[in-house]
Amino acid sequence: MTEGFVDRADELDFLRDAVRSDGFELILLYGRRRVGKTELAKAVLEEHDGIYHVVVEEEGSKQRESLVASISQSVSSYTPAVADWEDVFEWFVSVADGEVLVIDEFPRLIAEDDSIPSRFQKFVDEYLQTTDITLILTGSSIGMMEDLMAYENPLYGRRTGQIDLRAFSFRDAVPLLPGEFEDQIQFFSVFGGIPFYLDQIDPEKALMENVRDRICDRNAVLNQEPRMLVKQEFRSPARYLSILESVASGKTRPKRIADDTDIPLQSISKYLAKLESIRLLEHTKPVTSRNTRSRDGIYTLGDHFFEFWYRFIYPNMSDVVRDPDAFVESLDLRQFVGRQFEDICREVIDAEANYPKIGSWWYEEDEIDVVALDEDRDRILFGEAKWRSTEVGSSELERLRAKSERVRWRSDQREERFALFSKRGFTDNLREEAADGDVALYDLDRIERVFTASR
């Protein structure tokens, strides 16, 4: 749908400024697979002379030769023989003249040779520091890219900037989604905010037609995308696939995940940590918790499309392949979309209200979809999101007020506000009650106006 590179205005401006600077620049560009790193780097190269090289998984000498071949295609009429990295560096600075050099998937060099950070430290210090070359290193291995910024890493202090490229929020994705606002919420709930997945949407078709043709069709690129991505990340993917399916089905705590997947409890944490490090899982905790790794924390899928695929497609693949029309007709996505709608409602508060901490809250059997804190001014907001076909009435506000009394956070001094979010609006009685001033009501029209005003 989006036909290639999609809007990353802030990030593109940052890279443009780096390229136009008078001195050497080293930019780290990282994020999970399919988030748009390569497209962003290539967008810069369309505007400025430069070299693009993607590292492949091969023996170290082959990696050097491949890099030299990419450079020679752009800035030299010959391809020299190189015996080591020193030869590559010396030759590059002899033929370069202020170009941009993009090395895509830089962590693959490190995986083959763990001395690469030290070698590139020398490259920067002895060859590049006095030039106006811009070196952009990209990577999907988030942990390895973040290690390059660590104090003990040889490249520490050499970078001049970094971009941690994330999936689009709903607010940012709206211009890329088809249909009316309600349709856009449902499309985002299924396809999420990864540009490559948004690019697969056919805007001329309804959501369920897109699910059938773009996801369920065995020849569609998204049909096996989550499985293939996990296989790319892990040599033995079976346990990781089982964990993702388990979390998508509602097992969110380590013990329940271990029981559901038959992975020993003492081993489950290392698998969870690896999935979290590549942003396929997120560890969240009640927003009022002060402990960063609270026992109350839960695991959720870090991507809407992955959550949809592991919840509905992966465990039913035989039905999906045998009769995609019947499978799609049997899908009931109301509860699933309602869960994603909660995330969108938290975005609303982030866009419109001044609360530094926004999340959710739960304790035992009680849950509150939206809780926002302003610790400096002792303010707290409680909100509930309802994705249903009937209006929300006063009883929902009463239940929200009752649950709010169980939230232990500055109970004697806090200023409380409440918010209700509804797909189908609100009853007249609730609107009258909300007129008192401590309750905000958000129907889809108001939510749409909030996002339009904040873009």
C-alpha cells in the first residue's frame, strides 16, 4: 500500500544534518527486522553520493572482499586485493571524498570476528576522524548494536549519533491505513506499525479480505513471516515459537508459559530475555510499581501482527491452508481488537494530557486499562476502554471509580481524574454525570480529533 519508503521525517532530517556536517560522523541505526532501517539509509543515499553495502553471513575474508566490491562500484574503477582490514581502510580513504558509507547489518561482521569493534575503532581514529565522511552502521541485532555504545566497547565515544528505529504508533500509522477511522483501528490491530507489514495492505479491500489474501494465502509473504523471522534470529527456533504462541494465547507469566510449553521453569527466563532483546516480547508491569522487574510483571507480544498471527494463524495453520475463506469467516476479532484499542487509548492520553507515566494497572482480579501518573503534581488518571457495539453507561464509571480505590498510590493526597473510551459512544445519563468536570469521555470522533491535532 505504501509503495516503498514511508514517512520517517524526523529520522531522515537527522541523517541529512549528519551528512551535511563539515566533519566526520558515525551514526548507529538499529531496530528490529522489517522496521525500515535499510529504506531509511537508502533514502539518504538517494540525496547524497554514497556507498551501500549489506553484510552477509560468510567467512571473514569474503566479507572484506564483498565490502571492497561494493565500494569500488561506487567510487573506484578497480577492485584491489585486500589481505586484511587495514588494507580495506587504507584503500577506502584513498578513493573516498566525503561520501556516505552505509554498512547494513554490521553485527554480522562482529558475529564472524569479535575483534571488529577494535578494528573499526582504529578505522575511525586513524583514518576517518579528520575527514567529512559519514559512516552509518545499521543492525537488527539490537543487543549487539547497543553494546557498541557501552563504556567498555572499543567504539565507545566515537559515535556522533544514533537512531533507535521503532514501529509506528497508531497516531503515526493512521495516514497509511485505509478506510474510515473505525476501519483504521481494526487494520492497525491486525497489521500493527511495522512499515513492511503496512505495505502489504490492499487499500481497495476490506480488513477480512486483506486477512484472507495477504495473510492466509499460502503464497502471501505474510503467511509465514513471523515463523521465518524467528528462524532467522535463532538457530533452534522451536522453543521460541512455542513461547510466542503461548504468550499470544494469554499465558503471560513465566510459570504459566513454562507449564504451557514444557520448558523447564529454570530455563524459561533465558528464552524470554532473548525474545525481549529483539523486541518480539515486552515485559510490562503495573504503572504504579517502583520495581523495574516487579514480580507483578507480565509478558506480551511486542507487535500487533505477531500477536494476531500467533493467536489465530499459527495454531490453526491446517484450517488456514485448507479453506482460507471458511477460516476467515469464522474469525471473531472483537475481543482481539478491543485489546489493541487499549493501547490506542493510552496514546490518546499521551497526546492530549500532560502525564509523564502512562500504562495500565492490575492486582489480583482487578485491572484498569489506562492509568496515568504525574508524580510531581500528585495527579492520577484512571481510564477504561470499551470496544463494543453498545453505548457505555454510568455503571462503567461506577465500576472504574470502585477499582480506582484499590490502587495504592498517594491515596491521601492525590488528585483523581477519570476517562472512558467507547467505540459506540455514551448514554445521556453518563454524559450528564461527566459534565461535573473530573470525567472525560472519548468516542471515536473525539479520539480521531486528538490524533489529527497532534500530528
